[in-house]
Amino acid sequence: MKNRSLISINDYSKEELLKILKIAEEFEANPRQKILSNYVIASLFFEPSTRTRLSFESAINQLGGRVIGFTDSSSSSVKKGESLRDTIETVSLYSDLIVMRHPIEGSARFASEINDTPIINAGDGANQHPTQCLLDMYSIQKTQGTLDNLDIAFVGDLKYGRTVHSLVIAMSMFKNTRFHLVSPEELKLPRAVKEFILSSGLTYEQYTDINAVIEKVDILYMTRIQAERFADPIEYEKVKNSYILENSMLENSKDNLRILHPLPRVNEINEDVDTNDKAYYFQQAQNGVFVRQALLASILGLR
């Protein structure tokens, strides 16, 4: 994996993904290792972020590295009209690796093709979010003890949800994964992703009612309806409150059920769920530091 960009989750093999999860266990046990003391990491966020940006920065800082970059493109030369090509070409001169979030699908792939500095895609539009996928996989493995033979429900915005797209592709690599897809008709999982499930020899079921899946599944992956992905505010208003998970709805769920969410949440998980032992979304966010440490160390050839 040394010097290899991570743009899409299927850029890495199943074995390579599992290796990163194994290294993440090492960093969870000891996250403060000064192995990045001679490295500069560029953090380029052309789109707002809290958890992804801060967990990357925390991962880098705990490993002794230095971070440069921007948290808002309006504070960079992009505001003056600088092209993405020129930004990447310039920043690569100052850094050993670039972490990038951008609102346009394909932007991270483009960045990786015009320069030899490794790129980590921290989200490109509604396309993919591979590092979120890795921490989701790590969270599933920690809570279930396996990545095989699981029933996983994805709930909410499956059309534009890049975290969903990445995780469905990743979990299609594992034995007997059964996908339960819950969304409004307008926000169904894209056909290409569903075809990927079938091409992997797996199956999926589609629902519009969340109550139809809660008692069946091992993982309940909630997502928010993303207002920023809708060109028409009226269309967003039609679906924005489609699913709201409440604690009472979990009464007959499996003992091993864990609730995940890539965050931020709006109102799709009621706060009364937070005290339920099956709620795992904040621990999931913490896992992001360890997984991103493992990824940085792998790409830089330090693990």
C-alpha cells in the first residue's frame, strides 16, 4: 500500500483492507506513537466537515506529524479562481500526503492522476467516502466479532449517501452479507451499486418502512437526508423526516444489534436512543482516529 492513493474503497483488495483494520487495533492500544515526526500532511477541505477533518488532524497530531491546509476553500486561492489542478500541483510541493474532500464527484480521482503525491479521498460529492467505510468496517468487526454472515440495514438517503455506497461495496467482499435497503422511493440505492451486490453473488431487499427490518438485522446503519444534495428544496421537504429512530422501536431487536451513523445526525435518531447499549455511533466516530492512523502509516510505508 506504500505511496498508493485511496480514492475508492475497491482500490484496495479485501486482504489489504483487513490489514488496515488489524493495524488499527495496534493504534487503538497505543495511539500516541511519534512515527510521523518527519512528515507533513496536507488537509484540503473544499467542503465543510467536522468529524472527518478533526479525526484526521487528531490522528496526525497524535503520531507527531504536522498538518497544513484549509478548512474552507473560501480562505484559499480557489476563491480567486485557481483550478484544482494548480492547487494540487502546488500543495504537493509542500507535503508528503494529501487528504482531500471536494463536492464534485471524481475530483479525488482526478487529483490522484495528475500528481504522484498520495491522495486520500475524504469524500467526493455523492460518490464515495472510503475512510469512513474503513472505520465502519472496523466498528462492525469490533461489535460483531466478524465481517461475515451479517444482516445489515441501511436507512435513509441511499441515493446520495457516499458512506452507504462505499460500505455496501466493501461488505460485498464478505461471505453471506444480506443487505436490507430502507429509503423513500426517491432515494433508493443507485442501480450500479445494487448491480455490484448481485455481481458479488449476494442479495438485497428494499423497503420503505424501517420497522420491517429492525428485528432482523445485526447492524442498523442510519443516515440523514442530506439537504445539500437536493437542487429543489421542495423535494427535500417531502422526504426530510422519513425516518426517525426512537428507543421504543428497539425493544424486540437482536441482542447483538448495533446502531451506526456516519454523523452528523439531524433528527433521524432520537436522543433517547443515546443511552441504549445498542447505540454505537459515538464510539464509531472515535474509531475513525485509529483507522486513519493505520491508513496514514500504511501509505507512508511506516507499517
